[in-house]
Amino acid sequence: MPEIDAFDAGTDEYPDRSATVIVQAGSLSAGSGTRLSGPGIATEAWLEVTGLPARFWNGMRGNHGRFPRGVDVLLTAGASLAALPRTTWVEG
């Protein structure tokens, strides 16, 4: 899997021209794992994801720091879907 920052992050003038990346994970489950917060999340959410390289979460932390540029990520696993827009704070 390429690094998150390898995808087009748009420009300051046109951040909407950035990539949306769809990643197939092994599994997704709520309640433990990585802490997520930001717009659209009332307080915090916890997401456990298997099947991704450890560096994925470091890339997502850096992705948020590029706002308003950055990529939006959709994680899928079977019938489960988790959206991680560039506005999502990733901790842990």
C-alpha cells in the first residue's frame, strides 16, 4: 500500500481536487483501537482495524495536518465501511 501522502492532496486554492482513497482492510469494529475525533463525531469514536500496515495510522495523522489539503479515506471490510475525511483527528 502506498503512503497516504503519495496521493494527490489538492492545492490550497483547490483542496476539493484531492484524491479519495478506498482501502480494503481485514476487519473493522467499533469500541477499541484507534481514537478518532473531529467534525461529524460527537465526542470521540474508537475504531479497530486489521489488515493495514502500522504506518497507515502515522500517515493519517500527517494527513490531518495538511488541512485544508489532504486525502479522504474510506476503509472497507466486507459489508462494513468507515469514512476518515481529512478533518478527522487520529490518536493512538
